[in-house]
Amino acid sequence: MAWLYLGVAGLLEVVWATFMKESAGFTKLVPTLLMAVAMFGSFWLLAAAMRTLPLGTAYAIWTGIGAIGAFVVGILFMHEPATAGRLVSAALLVAGMVGLKLTSGH
């Protein structure tokens, strides 16, 4: 169950990061509120996952899901560049996350 919590926490991190961008520096009320709700949920689920998962593994996976998710949202919806260097770098992040998952012992 901890891995499920962690996965959803990571997805909520993507949501809050996206709404943080959309809030225009917290000047737009609705995106700011959505960001806060998603942020609370993300942290709460991360804490629940950390009850059983190692700190380093849980935190790295959580931030990795957020980073890769925000990267994908940026490319697909915000017209950010998808250069070879950025794609290779993102692939390295994913490889590191898979390595942590495979060696976590949980």
C-alpha cells in the first residue's frame, strides 16, 4: 500500500506544481487554492508512505515523479522544448528511480 500512496503523492506533486505555475505568483485565487489542496494531499500521502518505506527511497521517488511529471506537463501543455539533452536527462532520472525501487528491499 505504501507504494500506491507514494505514487499518488507524486502525481499530486505534479498537480500542485502545475497549479503553482498557473497561479502567476499566487495572484490567481483558484489555481492557488487548487495548488494548496494538492500540496496538502501530496505531503499527507508521502508521510503515510514513509511509515514503511525508507526515507531516501520515498523522498527520491516522490520528487522524481514530480520532476518527470512536471517535465511532461511542460512539454505537452506549456510548449516547453523537448530537446535531446532534456529527454536524455529525464530518462536518467527515471533510471535512477527504477534503481531505487528495485534496491529498496520493500
